Amino acid sequence: MSGPHVIRGAVSLPEAELMWRFSRSSGPGGQHVNTTDSQVELRFDLAKTEALPPVWKERALERLAPRLVGGVVSVRSSEHRSQWRNRETALVRMAALLAEATAPPPKPRRAKKIPRGINERRLRNKKARGETKRGRAGGWD
């Protein structure tokens, strides 16, 4: 594989904690597809890992809860004919998934006062639209 897959900052996926499983993939490949285990399933035990900082780990466990099976998150890849490329794709997907799950929450939106000019323009446009519609009514006698 091409080096460590960074989740964010200096934290990367530990190769020792990744569990790989290979199986036959559906799709194109001709006779070759019947003999090669090209589909890849990558599993990462999020509940037991020590590679993530405790805050990140807690955040990821909370956000990925519907996807976890016994604290383990899994990703599948089978779009390429070669197992090697599917492994690369699965690693990238796993790193992206963990990066998104461990990201800090967005800053809360602060309500601000709407400027008077914007509100007045909105009301003026509403009034003009109402006049246009009122002008259409009553002409069918």
C-alpha cells in the first residue's frame, strides 16, 4: 500500500489494527473473476483501538453507532477487477469515514438581527406581488 493513511493531522490508520477479508466479486472480469478473490472488506475495531485520541474515539463511536457491529466499523470495495486497487479504495474510504466521524462539531450559529433595509425590501416585494395578483382577479364577467 502507499504509506500510512492519515485520518487527520498526525493520526493515521494503524496497519496492525486493520482486519482484511477477501471474497469473490460480482461484475466484469470474464473467466478470471471465478478464480480471484477481488472484493475487499476492511474492518477496524473502533471500540478497542488506542490509535485515536479519547475525544475523537468517543465522537466517532457516537456518530458511527448505527454502522457499528460490536464496535467494529467495516467498509467494502469491489468496483475494480484487481484486489490491490480494491484494497486501496477501501483504505481511502475508511480513512475518509473516520476523518468525518472524528471532525469537531461545527460552531453553533448565532442569531443576528436582520438589517432593516432587507426586511423593508422583502415587504415591498410582497406588497407588489400581491398587487399584481389582485389585478388579475375579477375580470371574468
